[in-house]
Amino acid sequence: AQSVAQPEDQVNVAEGNPLTVKCTYSVSGNPYLFWYVQYPNRGLQFLLKYITGDNLVKGSYGFEAEFNKSQTSFHLKKPSALVSDSALYFCAVNRDNYGQNFVFGPGTRLSVLP
Amino acid sequence: KAGVTQTPRYLIKTRGQQVTLSCSPISGHRSVSWYQQTPGQGLQFLFEYFSETQRNKGNFPGRFSGRQFSNSRSEMNVSTLELGDSALYLCASSLLTGTSTADSPLHFGNGTRLTVT
């Protein structure tokens, strides 16, 4: 069964420092991996996706993610965190090749401290 | 281009009642999915509709149902409400690309927060 895990409930980082939000996956076949962000009282916003190709994927708002097949990981990164990056981050995988049936990780709350 | 619109934003219902939530997808998007978000269970997939047909279904009881209209707008219905149905219900639309849609991201609305008392 397709699944994703986010081992950290909470990540704290100082403004200006690099940030990493971790995700590991378990999928059969080629993984279609995504990162989403959720701000308070809002829906989720798409950040980036990995389908195939380069293991380093660049996305919105300066975020990037590194796909590592041997470690089955897809960690979200940003070189320099902003206070405005504080939000809830979700890793997700689509279980269906031809439809939309996403399974989401439990989420990681990122707090960027000024 | 307008985003995904969900109405209403907030609802308060009593146990045993039924409720209908509405979702208007981004123009041109034919796939509409529904998710339930709760603090305890996180984000859980309810169902997906494409061209007025339910294409995928999550593991929810039959009290949860949906439909999609010819203009891709979708509604979700919950009958015989229970306290545990209190949640944020999120609708998402997606643009199909070619024959494989697994790489199409979801575009979410801001959700309907349902409170059952």
C-alpha cells in the first residue's frame, strides 16, 4: 500500500537558518510525491512535486525537495527560513495512476522564530 | 483565474441532520476530490469525481456521498450526522494532463468547517 510518513510533528528553526522537513514513503512502482503547505484556516497549497528526472526539485516560495530512492525519502528544504514560512506542511503520494487518490502524511508544523 | 470555491465556509448542525457542501472547481478542471481533515485522523480521502462519475472512493460509510454536475461543480452530502463528522471538509480540483494524471497537483479550496452538536 502507498503511504508516507513524516517523523517530526514539529520543527523549530531560527529565521535565516536552513530548514528541513522530513518525509519518507512506501510505494509500489514509480512514486509521484508532493509537498503541500497549509496556513491557518486555509486549504492546502501545492509547493512542488517529484515525478521523474532530477532528484532535486525546485518549487514555490524558494522551497526545494530532495528525492532519495535508496532511502525512500523526499525531504523538503529551504536555504534560509522566513517567519512567514511558519505553517503546517504535508507530504503526499498519489495512489492512483489515472485518478486523484492522494494519501497524506500526518503533517509537520514548522515554526520559524524571529 | 478564480480558485476553488467552497460554500459555505462554516456550518453548525445537530446530530441526525443532513448537510450538503458545495464546491466550484477552477475553470477547466474536470477532476474534483473531497477530503476530510480532523486533528485526530489528519487528511483523509473521501472520493473523486471526473466527468460526473465517481472514479475513486475512500473508506467512509455510505452516509457520505457526492455528485458532480456537467459544469464540473460538485456537492458532497452527509446524512444522519454524528458528532465525529465535525471536521474541515476540503475540496480540490485537478487538471488532467494526457493519459496519466498521477502527476497533476491538487488545487484546494479553503474548506467548509462543519460542527455537529
